[in-house]
Amino acid sequence: MTELLDNPWVQRLGFVFGGFVLGVLLEFVIIRRIHKLAEQTRFKWDDMLIGSIRGVGTIWLVAGGLYLALNVGALDPLLVNTTRSVLMVIVLGSAVIAVMRVVGGAVEMVSGRAGGTIKSPTLVVNLARIAVGVLGLFIILQNLGIDITALITALGIGGIAIALALQDTLGNLFAGVQIILSRQVRQGNYICLSSGEEGWVTDVKGRNTTIQTFPDGNLVTVPNSLLASSIVKNFSMPRKALWVTLEVGVSYDSDLEHVEVVALEVAKEVLGEVDGGVPGEDPIVRYHTFGDSSINFDMRMMVREFQSQGPVKHEFIKRLHQRFNDEGIEIPFPIRTVMMEGGGESTVEGG
């Protein structure tokens, strides 16, 4: 038994197996228990950190067992040095991946805290992870003894050719960065482009921005360069609440003071009872046109957000129509008198 334990290969296998067992215990017992405890707290950062480092500890413990195994007995120096270099790359690579996860998660957490339930744009998260990954790659190469300066110089020369070949892709990438940094268009905003596309911004990616149309819910993909150069109407800024305007016409025989009182009463009633209305903002009536068959006015009401205007308009039109009927206020039809050849005439309503 003693001779078996003194065997170098048995000792090496023991170190490797021991590292593997410790890694399994760490991953499936300790970290799992810590993760369950973290889920019970209201603090979200601990969940993100634990999720980011899962699997890394196991890799390190197994790599540590392999490293100790290399120090047992005599082995080929070339094999030892090569294996140590591979282990170093694995350990540093797993650390870089963990940091990339943490940085990406931190960006999403900070964005979520600042903007509610809206996640950070995919482009921002990916750029943060890429930056950490590139830095980690340089650290690994430096530890392997590779001249980073020469590599950067070569990449700089090659980058010119790549940039020329990928002009459209890079243009969309920089346009996406510009969109995010300007903060004029954000995820969750309802926008309308000068080209006609409109809807909610769902994500800003490296090449394009996705917009969910309303009310059909389809996804429209808009290149970032096109979005950055378009005239954009943002219905969600500077605040989500917005004024909704409805044009109404009443007969020339109507008492305009009475019409105004009735319209304001109906509008206040709708804003107070319909979900999406803003009862704290008084509605406004403004007469503006002597029409062909009616005196026209705008009814302005404030709603909580863009999608609230549909229900508010719907209910206001129904209630105003009923109230005008009850009050004897006429909403006139357009009337046209057509002179017939030979002296006859015909009166047409609604045309």
C-alpha cells in the first residue's frame, strides 16, 4: 500500500482528482447554497455576482490540482513548461470571462436602476464586455511573452484595410454609439421616423435598432446610420405624458359658451375615470375655425403615455356624442347644393 501511494503517477492522479472533487463541492454545494441565500435578499447585485463566477472556481481548483501534479517526480521539462503555460491561459481566460460577465451584468444593473425595468441596450453591454475581453487578451499574451507592441502595430495597419472593407458596418456601429450617448432615443421610447416607421424602441444593437410597431406588435429593424440621420419625433420625451388633440365641429346655431362647458365637463369626467388619463391637468377647449358647415374647436387632454390616447379618445367621443344629443347640441353634416343644367338643383348631405 505504501509503495502504491509513493508512486508518482498515483500522487499526480490524486492531486487532479482532489482538485476535481473540491471543484464539484464548491460548485454544487457551497455556491448553490450561497445562491439560494442570495435569492432571498432584495439586493440584486449578489445574484449577478454569484451567477457571473459560477464554474470559474471549479476550473481553478482542477487547474491547481494539475499544477501540483506537475511538481511530483521528474517529468519532461518541455511537457511541464507547456502544461504550465496552458494552465495559465485557462486560469487567466476563465478570470477574464468572469470579469466580462460581471461588467456586462453591472452595466445592465446600473441601467435598470436608472431607467426602471428597461434593460441597457445590447450594444452597450457588448462593448463593455469586448473592452474587458481585449484587455484580458493582452494580459494573457504578455504573460506568454508575446510582444504586444508589435501586435498592436500589426493590428493598426490591418485595421485600416478592415475599416475600408467594413465601412457600412462600422458606420452603423458608431451611429449606434452616438444614439446611446446622445440619450435622445432610449429603449422604451415611442418614436416616429421621418420615413414613416414608428413604434417602441426595444433594443439598440451594433448594426441596427429594433422598433416594435403599434398596434400590430411587429418588429421593424432600422439601420443605426439611418436612425441617426433621420428626423425623429419622440413621444416619450421630455416626459411620457402628452397632450392629445381632437377636432370637434358644432352647428353655427350653437351657444359656444354652453358647448365649451359641456365639452370640458365630459373631458374631465373621462380623464378621471379612464385608465391612462391625467386628471391633474385641466383639459383645454380652443375654437379655431369657421368651417363650411360648422364652427370647429380643438379638445386637448393630457394622457399618461402614448398608448393611453386610444382608450381616452374612444371614451371621450362616445360620451361627448351622447352628451351633445342630451343637450341638443348639433354636430352638423356638410351640405352641398349642386346646380343642375336646366335650372334644377339638388342638396346632398355628408358629401
